[in-house]
Amino acid sequence: MHYNVAGLLKESSGYKSMETVDEIFFVEEMDRQADAFGKLVFIRTDKGIWVSGEIVVLIELDCGACLNKFEFQSQINLEEEFIPYIDMRNNSIIHVQKEEGNFRIDSDNLIDLEEAMSQYTFMKIPFSPRCTVQCKGLCVKCGVDLNTNNCDCNTKQIDSRWAPLESLLDSIKE
């Protein structure tokens, strides 16, 4: 996900260009690849290049309930400023404060969006993703996938302090 912005860095603030995204990138935190589709706008700022756009990301995840793999889709609203290392006007090195951000334009005037996309994607992943809203998960006793099979396990757990009431309820039902 590299974009050459040498021409854009020579322009004045406010100049824009648009790029189409249709690429695969690596989500380091999850050790997986993801697909990205969408459009990005590159805007020249007084300091560097502002990258803005809506990107659809597809990534394969493991369901948090049944452990089956499924494709997760999310939309990322990318908004980041990339600061160059070298000023194109006078060839001097640009020093930035740490609080100004981590994203830089490399010395070849390329913006690498992979790290930003990886971070944005990881933040969109739910803590315990589900393959479907109705996912039943696995049986806690035998481990069978309850979405595809039934089991005869008695998974009903009763606190022993309530057992006398449970037997009373059973006697009323009879």
C-alpha cells in the first residue's frame, strides 16, 4: 500500500489527488492478511499530506462462540496526516515532535498506509467476534457445534443452595 506523493509535496497547501484502494495488507497484531477496497483523498497541508477516506476491510476471523472461521467486514474512516522526512523545497530534514504522530513519508516520497490500516483494522475487531448473531456456540460438556448438531448433554447448572426449590418446581409440574 505505497503511494508516491513527490508531485503532491511540490504543490501548495490545499491541493488534492484521489487514489483507488484495492489491495491486500497485513494486520500485524492479528498475524493475518486483510483485503481493502475504497477511495482515498490525499490533501497537501502546510506540514505534509493528509490522507482521508472510507475503506472497506475484509478479514478472516475465528468466531468467539463456535470457533469456525468467517469473513468479517468493517468500514474504516481513515484520517491521518503523514509528515515527510525531507522538505522538497530546500532538501532539509524535517524534525517533528513525538506528539505530532508516528506516520511519516519516507525519503523516497512514498506513503506506506499498511501500518495505519493495520492499526485502524485492529481497533475495529470486536473482542469476541461472532460468525452470526444467532451463533449458539459449542456445548460446554461435549464440545459439539450447536449450530450444526444437537447434543443430549445436561448443561443446566443449578446452584446447590437452590436445589430444594428446583425439586419443588419439578413436583408442581408433575
